[in-house]
Amino acid sequence: MKMIWKERGKDLIYDFAGAFLQALGVWCFIEPCRIAPGGVSGMALLVNYLTAVPVGVMTLVLNIPLLISSYLCLNRKMTWKTIQTVLIMSLVLDGLVTPLFPQYVGDKLLSSVFGGILAGVGMAMIFMRDSTTGGGDILAKLLQKRFPYMHTGYALMMTDAVVIAASVLVFGKLEAALYGMISMVATTQTIDAILYGMNKGAMVMIHSEKNREIAEEIMERLNRGTTLFKSVGGFSKKEGETLLCVIDRKQFYLVKEIAYAHDPRAFVVVSETKETYGEGFLDAR
């Protein structure tokens, strides 16, 4: 029980810190530029421009139907964590950052880049605790469930492209879309740099004397299946076991944390997977 409350406390800390950084990026840099860099936050910025409804409130409202769909069609545990994250993000944006922090009204290119970077760091911190920011991430997974052979990157690109195209109509300037794309690229590249990617799967192979313990914790904490292979060291000639696990790339940070907590000398190999089908991932049918 003590461990459960400790993990929940870490979830709250990461959610708050991530929400704070993302709110700084959105309110202090992106909003003054009059751009919408994709996702639900971009849609909320467009609605805010047209109606003056607070961005945080609008983000929460737009996420409600997506969260309901996620609960019914996707992972329920992830959905509950995402609900917590989205609530914290909305409160931090409207209740803390918007009234207390000034906006940067200088160069739009700098605003787009730095806003995207701050948002990316914030999102990465949230992903580290196996949660999501809702919005485009959920919509992309729903699209993939309906069209199983659609790549994750394409699904995300489609959802973001609609928002960026709408920004041209709302703001009346083509540069709104161009700066929006720059900000979106800055965000995704920042997340990739911190988490080793967010959209594609990863196949992890671990060689350690503690593989049994590592496998147990991966299955318990991340709800991911593991496989143990008998192996022989080419140099040492010693028999051992190699652990194989396929995960969502957002979970790689946690797998690495688990492996080295049990064995600081663990040998870990990670390779990228384009798509993954089966239990815990998409249904190929």
C-alpha cells in the first residue's frame, strides 16, 4: 500500500511539473503568436481566439468525448491516468500560468520554437509516468483501431493537419500554419530526444542475472508481456537467459529504470518497431 501511494505521489508531481512547462509554452509563447500547432491544445487556442473561452477550460471540454471513447475502446487504466493529467493541465493553465505569467510578444520564430520546446519537455515528463495528454494521442489510437494498417505517425499527422489548416481560416494568415508547423516539429523532436520517441514501438532485449525479477516488475507495472530465452555467452560460454519485451516507446524510460534498479550491470538492447499487433497493442483483424 505504501508503494502504491508513493507511485501516485510521483504521478502527481510529474503531472504538475509537466503541465506547468506545457502551460508556459502554450500561454507565454504560442498563444501570442496567433498560431495553433496541432492537437486539442491547438483547437482550444482557435476557440479562445474566436470566443475568449479560457484555453484550459476549452482543452478540458474538447477532451471529454475523446476520454469517453478511450475508456470504452482503448486502455481503461491509461484513460483514468489521462483524466487526472488533463484536469491538472487545465487547472494549471487557467489558474496559475495565465493570470501570473507575462506573454512574450517578440519574434514569432523564437516564440514558435521555444513554445514548442517547453511543451515538448512538459509532455515528455507526463509520458514518463505512463500517462498521456489526451487529444491527438487518443484520436490517433482510435483511428488506428478503425484502420489497423494506418501508421501511428500518419494518424497523428492527419489530426494535426486539420487543426493547422483551420488556423489559416481563423487567423486569416498563411504564416499561422507555417509557424504552427515549426512549433509542432519542435515539440515532437523534443519529446523524441527525451523519451526516445513517442509514436513507434520498441523491442527491448535484456541480458541480466536478475531477468526473472525484471520480467515480473515489467508485467506488473506496465502490463506488458515478456519472454525469456535460454542463451549462451559467446565469450564467457556461460548459460543464461535473455529477456524480450515489446513496449510502447513512451514506456522505454520506465523499462530502463526497472532493469537498472534490479541490475546496474544489465545489458540492454533496444530496436525500433514500425507497428506491433497482438495483446496489449492493436488488433490486426
